[in-house]
Amino acid sequence: MDCVGAHDVIHEAKQAAIRKASLPVGQMLLRGALAGAFLGYATSLVMVILSQGLPPIVGALCFPVGFVMLVLLGLELATGNFALLPVGYAAGAVRLRDLWRNWTWVYVGNLIGSLGYALLFYLAITNYGTSNGGVLGDQVRKVAQAKTLGYMAVGASGWAAAFVKGILCNWMVTLGTMLAFSSRSTIGKIAAMWLPIATFFAHGYEHSIVNMFVVPAGMFLGAPVSVSSWWVWNQIPVTIGNIVAGVFLTGTALYLAYPQPAATVARMAGEPGAEVKAAS
């Protein structure tokens, strides 16, 4: 059958956590950088859609293309790992220091890739800095300011709003990460991931890796946003919210909701190719 049951999804998540925790630092950085760039591509696609006057829902329906690409390629996205690694930790298969090691290096890799794509995007739409980027540049500047100065304008309430939006965002993103294990076919995986990712984006919630692209891109394009205002009013509260959702609302919650009976573990371990999957 194409469909994978919930208990087996959690088992696969644990196996993925084991693989991710054992990756060399160079692999985490490289895979993280590629994931950041691909998510930046998806975000700039949405900016193009919005700059053309199309409804935001169109952008939300298109955005998951970036998430699908990076998951199918087995790349590293910090926000997804905020749920996967805790499953491995809860199962006693991943050490806490290895969890933090993965989160840290993948986050840095995501930042490198996002910044790199943001710079290339800026150079492309401004003809290497000779224009302001036209309506597309206007759209990116508008979004960058809304995600930083918009929160700063209302003080502590803005910081708290960014934090809550980070929670609500990554609840859906990590659900998409888990649902990638719910099908054995590529089409099934794509459909399962697409739905929650489109849902979070349609709501306008805050994703820390998306913001690693769109805010710096706006800054490159001349948005009056400083590095400190980006981190204090967006990146830090959103990242904390993303972690809270991944650890508690998805990783821990689903692990407790679908405890792993011995029969499930034994059956999964006995499937043809299971040893290969666990080691890959």
C-alpha cells in the first residue's frame, strides 16, 4: 500500500533523526545552505506573484514548491529538524548535544544559503544595482519592512506577535515534515507536504528561514531596516516560536500520541532494505 500509518510515520521520523544527528558538520552546512537557497527561490516566486497583483492565495498555493524540492532531495531545514530531532531524543536514539549540534549547524547553513540567494536575487532584479528593482523590488521592500518595523512600531506586543506567528507557522511546517513519511510514492509525498505548507503561508505566519531571505533581500534593495531590527524584532522571536512548535506541538506531541509498540519496531526493522534506510 502507498499509505503509511501514523505509528510507522513516527518510526521513520526517529530513523531520520538518527541519520541527521550523525551527519558531519560539512554536510549539515552544505545541505542547509542548499535548502535555504531553494526556500528563497520559493519565496521570491511568491513576491513575483504578489507584485503582479494576483491574490495572496495564489502565492500560498505555489510556495510549497521550495519545501518539496528540499525534502525530496534530503536536504537540511532547521525548522523541520526542530520536530524530527526531538522524536529521536524522546526515543532515546539521539543525544541532546547531537540535537543541538544539528540545529545549530543547519541553521547556520540555512542562513548562508538564504543570504547568498538574496544577494543574487538583488543583483538580478536591479540589473546589478543599476535600478531599484521596479514593482518586484517595491514588493520585497514592503514585506521586509512589515516583518520588522511593523512589529517594532508596537513594541513588546509586536515581539510577542512575531513569537506566536512563529509557533503557528512551524506547527504546520513540521506537520508537513512528518507527512513526508506518510506515503511511499513521490506524488503521495508531494500532496501530503503541500497542504500544511500552503496553509501556513496563506495565513501569513512567520517562518525563520523564509525571513532569512526576504528581510535581507529587502535590505539589499534599500528598505530602511537594520541588522539589529531584523534580528530583535523578527529573527529571534520567530525562531524561538518555530522551536516551541517543533519540539512540543509536533515532535513530542506525535511521539506521545503514537507510542512505538515493540511489534512496530520489529516489523519496520525486518522490512527489506530497512538496514540500508537506517544507515543512509
